[in-house]
Amino acid sequence: GNPHFSGWGRCPSNLETGVYRFETIKPGRVAFNDGRLMAPHVTLWIAARGINLALQTRLYFADEAQANAEDPLLAMIEPSERAATLIARRNSQTYTFDIHLQGERETVFLDI
């Protein structure tokens, strides 16, 4: 493992634009509770003024299409096209992941 990786991190978003930037290592696949492998992902916990309970979601990686197709949690999302709200787009060396709290492109939030 990387000695500089502590297992968690925190970052605020810009109060005016809502933009955030989080740097970390890209994780590998880990086992789901039934032993099947999950796709590489980062779990996000979102807290904000006006939200009574913190929201939990996941960021998956667009360049992991095969692993994403095999991921047990992504397979449970209904309707299935909403799973796309959890996929970060790759731009050269970075990923872009937009979080929408409501509306047509509302991010899937998890109760796990």
C-alpha cells in the first residue's frame, strides 16, 4: 500500500461554485459481502447545511467498464440507467464527478 494514504479524506466545496477537488489513489477491486468483486470505487459521504442526514454515494470510474458491468451494487440500481449518475468521466489524468442533490440527473444515494 501507499504509506501516504490514510484511508479517508475530507474536502469542502467552493461555497460560490459548488466545485470540489479531491486527490487520492485509484482503488482496486474489493469483495462485496457475498464474495463477488466490486468495481473500483470511492465511497463519498456528503454533509451540507440544510441536509438533516448525511448522504452516502459512490464514485465509480468510466474507464472500468468491465468491472462496472460486474459490480453487484451497480446491478441493483433501478431503473438501471440511473447507475450512470455514479460514473466519473475521465479527462486525461483526472476524473470529473458531478453530484446532483435533486432534479433530472439526481445522483443515486445509498442506504448501506
